[in-house]
Amino acid sequence: MRTVTTLPLKVREDSHEWVPLTDGARLSATVWRPVSSDDDPVPAILEFIPYRQRDLTARRDSIHHPYMAGHGYACVRVDLRGSGESDGVLTDEYLEQEFSDAQEVLAWLAQQPWCDGTTGMMGISWGGFNALQVAARAPVNLGAVIAVCSSDDRYADDVHYMGGCLLSDNLSWASTMFAYNSCPPDPAVVGERWREMWLDRLQNSGLWLETWLRHQRRDEFWQHGSICEDYSSVQCPVLAVSGWADGYSNAVFRMLEHLDVPRKGLIGPWSHKYPHLGQPGPAVGFLQLAVRWWDRWLKGADNDVMDGPMLCTWMQDSVPPSTSYDERPGRWVGEPRWPSPLVVPTRHPLAHNHILEPGATPPDQSLGVESPLSVGQYAGKWCSYNAPPDLPYDQREEDGGSLTFDTDVLGAPREILGSPVLDLDVEADQPVAMIAARLSDVRPDGAATRVTYGLLNLTHRDGHERPSELEPGARYRIQVALNGVAQTFPAGHRLRVSISTSYWPLAWPPPRPVRLTIHTAGSSLLIPDRPAGQRDEPYVRPFDEPEGAPPLASEQIEPGDQRWTVSRDLVDYESALTVVKDLGVVRMPDTDLDLTRSAWERYSWVGDDFDSVRGENVWTMGFTREGWNARSVTRTILTSDPDNLHLHAQLDAYEGDRRVLSKNWQRTIPRDHV
């Protein structure tokens, strides 16, 4: 990323701003705006998230908010109620309180003397979610949103569940927020009441994982905040952005299809990152695009931001399997609308170990599979956070425990764009079962790179609202939709579909081992083909090089550690995936703060004992400066038996060497067709 030191307008930064709410609470904000806005008011852009603008996101915020401010906007970063230095306690994501607070903040911004009364919202992940959710409430002064790495559907396409299967990232994400909610406000901002505020949060933030596990099907809990319940409620323009290594790319397709407002979609090769910081690369000039978006919709500029394709996406070239990439080779392609007239679904019947050509008559075969628990240990994360190595590895070992189907060797390149779909005629020997389906690019040497995958809890075959048990031995026609993707398969390669009955630790296994039978005569693969090699250059506007404002100064004073280890003991057959994300100790000179942040995750099992599956997450957060030393340690453990999920959590908070609070939770939660 190129650092821009000279911007069109001089920028002032106002730290420690308080946004007053009608109930008496105050939210903590930082405002970057043009100096000239004192006399020439500008539109305001809100990013509203719980990740502590004073420290945890301070460096990232310093790159893009001053940049947009220097192009004529008041950029305002506000911590949610109960996070950072804001008043209150945060008890869950996307609460009604959050939405009403956001609307009050937008109204407050519109009334400031440096704001011209027009506002926008943008954000990544949580901030992308609530930008869409607040847009669905149609505040009068909200002119447009940019939603990055977010979803329109909180149940079917978020960190909690996928295809009705419980994701292990549900545990990981809950553990992250458990740690973040245990962090203290900074006494340099809130004064002596920091301790009282901290203890209130420690006592009352609650155990979010318990709440999420008590809603294992799509119910009102998940419908709240899902704009897919009523797309027409969104009345302002939407720029929807994601990456193929991210967990939220499917939402871009759905929003382009269903929203009825000016909209654009952008999907790059990136993980869970803003595109100007995108990894794997290439990163792009996202902030320049954002400025043009705001210019068009908040200032009424007659510019080119809506020209060209509705969807611009990175068509990925073939790469060898790897758990991390610096760059993904490929090219930008454009679609005039979505669904695209350029994409033609092609149906391929399935036969024993074979994906047949369209129109072929498949033989009537019955193929069985009962996967070991080890299938999935090379799956990577549900959502890559670019904390290498968190992408899937060579699928050949996974394929050994799966049912596989290959095409013939390709005689010419083939490109796909969209969501492949498996239509299957299946039966199971258990009332609760799952299917994990993967599409891989198989190289001439046999190495298999996973291109996309999908999960389906078969008790959710008729929808996520009312799951029902399978009748063992009965046959069902089901569809497994894989995540959307843009991918080129070169001549000489093969496409492979792999089907397994478990995918641990990416997804929690079913209560008992399952044997599935696939009947080939009624089974097929639908591939979204795009004409290979189509020239898109005249249609796709070249992206600028990534740039941003100078990042906030920081200094690594104690080294961190990043590890991703798969282990197996051949004496007692215990296996584990251990993930270490230790950022060490970072000094932030601007606030004279030493910041400690460390996460340890372990997902283990013994042989093929489904009752042995265990996930454990431990976090340490620390904040130190002269005269202040606060630290928290959180631990979350999830296990199960055939009937229940068992949750154990611990929280310990320290001021210096003195433990000021210790809490324990033990919860048993019935399995609901999971």
C-alpha cells in the first residue's frame, strides 16, 4: 500500500469526542474531518463497531478515515455501547439497542456544524452488518452504505451455522468476543470510573456462546437483523464487497440479485480484510473507489462509479495447494447484472468415481461412505482472517476418507463463476447426518486444491426453520449448494467432487457416525460455466493502486507467535488441530500504552469416537502504562455427547497481580437436530 502524506484537504483529528444519547449514555468517538469543514460543512461517514477505536483498531482506522477525510468527509469511528470507552454493557451482537443507538448517532452527526446533514455508513464484518441493518431502518439522513465482508442472512450465512451445521468458528468467534468484552475502558479517557465500568462489563456481558447454541435452527433470533427477510426495506445505494478467501462472499451475489436500489458488487481474492489491505493479493485502490462512491451518493457528483459491470470479481487462476498465498494470480472480470447472462449452468450426471459429460446416462449404482473424524483437519478456517496458515491444504488426504468423483482430463480451459450445486439421491443409517461437499482443482501430478465447498445438515433438507429427523434407509432428494467462486481450471487438469459425512473441526460432527449411500442414477453436479477466456478488459475499469494515510506508529516490544499444527498420537489415537495467534506486546506511543493480545485454540478428538470431540479457546488481553495494569484471561470449552452440548467457560480479571474477579459457567444445552 502506498502511503499518502499529502491529501487534497488538510485534516484535523478530534479524539475523545462524546456522542450523547437520549437515555443519558455517552458513546466514545474519534472524528477526522477537513479543517475547512468549520466553514464549509461536509457529509459524515460512520463506522460503528465494538473493537476499541483507541487501541485494537487504532492503526487500521488511521489508514482509511483520515484518507477519506482528506477528500472531503467527516469520518467518525464510534465504539458501540459497552465497548471501548463508551458507556454501558454489550450483551450480544446486533441488538435492537445497537440499531437505535446507530440512528441516534447518525442524527447527531447530521446536526453538527461541520456536517452538511448527509451521512453514510461503512464497515467490515460487524460494521458491514450494521451498515446494512441500519439501512433497512431507512434513517432519513442515511444516503449510502459500503458493506465489506458481511451478510444479509445471520443464520444461513454467518459465523454460527452453515447449511444447518454448527461451525467451530461459532466457538472461536464467541471466545473472541468473550475476551474483548472483558477489556477495561481506558482511565486516561473515562477517569476513575474505569474500574466500576470494567467490573460492570465483567459481571454482566454474559456468555454469548450459550445464547447462540440455544438457537440451533432459523428462528426469530436470527431473523432479527437479517435484511434478507425484507430486501425492500433497504432504500439507499449499497456497495457490497468481499473476497474468495473470506466467509461472506455469497452475500454479495444475493444482494445484487435481490436489492432494488443502485448497487455494485466487488469480490477479490482476499481474506477478511479491507481491499486496500487485501491478502492474498492483489490489493486494490479501495479507498479511491470509496471516495468516488461517497462523491456520487452523498455529494451528487456526476462521476463514473456506477459505470461498467454490476459485479466485478477476480477470476482466480489455478494454483498448487497451500495454506497461505501472498498473491493469487488471475484477472478481473465483470458481469452486467446478477444472475449473469454470461453464466450458463451445466448439469453433469455422477457415476462411480466419475463426473460424466452433460447428457450422459448414468448407471444405477449405490455408493457408500462413512468418513473418519480426521476428514477436515486440512480444511482451514471457515473464514480466513489471513492469520497464516489458515487456508485449506492439499485435499488428497481428505479425499482418502471421502467419496470422490472426477471429470475426464480437460482438453481446454474451463471457467466457473457462481455456486456449484450437488443434486443427490441419498439415504443414511442414522436420523441425524451431514454432508460436506468439496470441489477441487486436480493437477496433473495429483495435487488437489480445494476451490469451494458446502455443508448440509440433512435434517434441514426442507429448510432451516423446522428440521426433521431422517428415516434410516429411506431415500431423499437433496441439494447441497457450494459457496460461490470464480475459478479457472486449465487444460490437463480435472475437476473433483468429494463427499464426506463429517468435516471436523470446521463443523461440529453429528451425534453418531453415519454411513451415507449415494444413488448415482438420481445424482448430478450443476456447474456455473462462464465462457473461458472471455475478454473483459474494455468492460472492467482498472483499479488504482492501493493507498492510504500514514498508519499510526506502533512498536513491537515483545515478539508474537503464529502456529497452526496438526498432531496425531498413534498410541492413544488422540488427534488435534492447535492454532496459536499471539501478537506479543505492542507499544502504542500516541497513548503510551503496551497492548497484549494472545489466542490459543485447540480442537481435538480420539480415533473415531464422536463423543471425544472437544474445542477449547483461551485468550489473554492486557493493557499497561505507568500507573495502570489491567489484564483478563478467558477460557471456553465445548464438548458433546449424542444428546447434549456441554459448555464450560472461565473468566479471570487482574489489576496488577491482584485478581479482581473470577467467574465460572457450566451449561448443558440439548442438541436440536445438530
